[in-house]
Amino acid sequence: LVSRKKKAEDTIVVVNGERIGEGKPTFIFGPCAVESYDQVAAVAGAIQQKGLRMIRGGAYKPRTSPYDFQGLGLEGLKILKRVAQEYNLAVVSEIVTPHHLEEALDYIDVVQIGARNMQNFELLKAAGSINKPILLKRGMAATIDEFIHAAEYIISQGNDQIILCERGIRTYEKATRNTLDISSVPILKQETHLPVFVDVTHSTGRRDLLLPAAKAAIAIGADGVMAEVHPDPAVALSDAAQQMNLQQFDEFYDSLQKFMKSYEIH
Ligand code: PEP
Ligand code: MN
């Protein structure tokens, strides 16, 4: 059902007035994890100033080590929603188990399924039964075909509001956190009718590569870019090495807009 052969027209996912997949790139920014009201509000203010409509932030964090910050859970979602209402933003946040889906729906506008859960088939089926957009990230060891099949699990339950997100894959290369598989973008655009995002933060894992990676994503036809922003990355409870501070975010976004204008991508 996600195949272009089944449906030739692009699927457009509407989030808070933003039309994702219609040609003009859209953006999802926000901290890696929700840490406090003030932290989220600072980022929300910067996002709103750019005229953007979505904020991300993890409340249930799938961390490599069980001893690392696991996220604020439902309390984090409540903070996100409160801030989002104050700044007129839609909330994008990850859910890691079907058990949390129902209680989270009151607080989340776009349900993110993370790389580590791309083949959590029960979660995919549960996400397919709800009436909210799903941001599905590519598993770090998933082929494009497996990624497409994961989306098929969602759509087969009736939910066709799916945004695919390339977030880098595991290779032997150590210079970046993951290897951004940029060619997956046009392949996914050809093979499916779904919007395709690129997460430049988790793919590169390097602040200095966020802008060039975002330019590449847009140039190759991505429908949008995700990146992490934190008021003070040095003290962030997760992903301190790769989040932008507010000034870096400002420069990143303005440079990207200039790039888009110069290539007449509007
Ligand atoms: C995230 O976006 O917060 C995240 C954990 O990313 P990924 O699932 O791609 O690792
Ligand atoms: Mn992160």
C-alpha cells in the first residue's frame, strides 16, 4: 500500500497547518530529550520566531545504557504539550511501546517510532490503528526494503499518514556517528508515495556537519529535515555533542533558507 505502483500521487501529511510532502521542505527542531519546562520553552520560542509549526522532544528515551537518562516519561509529554500550546506548535515525540500509545495520544500530534523500534511489529500495528501522523525512522541496520515493509505494517492497519525518516545506518565508518544514506531519499521517493525526512543530527552525530547534510538532503529531494536544538548543549542529558545551541540554530536555519532561495526551492 505504500508503493507508488498502488498510488501515484504523493501523500501529503498535514501537521498544524504544515503540508508535509507537497514540495516545500518543512522542519522539525527541538531538543533530544525533554528536560524541563524552561529548556523546552527556550527552544520553542526560537522555533516560533522562524515561523515554524512543530517541535520535537523525547520523553521516553531509548538509551544504549540503562544507567543513562531515560527521559521524563508522561511528565515530559505534559511539559511538551504545555509549551506547544503556548507557542502554537505541534508535538513530535517518540513512543517506545504500544502500552504508552493511548495515554500519550492526548499529548502528541506526531508519533515518532525510533530507529531501535523500526521492526517492533506490535508497535507498528498499534501505530497503524490510530488517527495521527507517524514519523517512522529507519533502523540503523535496516535495508531500504525492510524500512518500506515497516511502513507497510502501519498503513496495512489503516493509517496512511506516515513520514519516513532517514537517520543514518551503521557502517564501518567511524568519522560520523552513523553513515547518512543520502541515496535512500530518492529511492524512497521513487518506491513509495510517502514524504521523506532526513534527521541530520543522529545520522552525522556532528554539529559541524548539520548544515552541509541538511543542504544535501534538500538538494536531493527530501521533504524535510529534522535536527536537535538545546539551549545549552554542553549540559544536555543526552546527545550533548551534536545538538545546536540557539545561536547555532539561528545560523543553521538562515543559511539553509539562503541555500534554498539560491536554488529556487520554495
Ligand atoms: C530521536 O530522534 O530522538 C532518536 C532517538 O533517534 P533515532 O531513533 O533515529 O536514534
Ligand atoms: Mn538525540
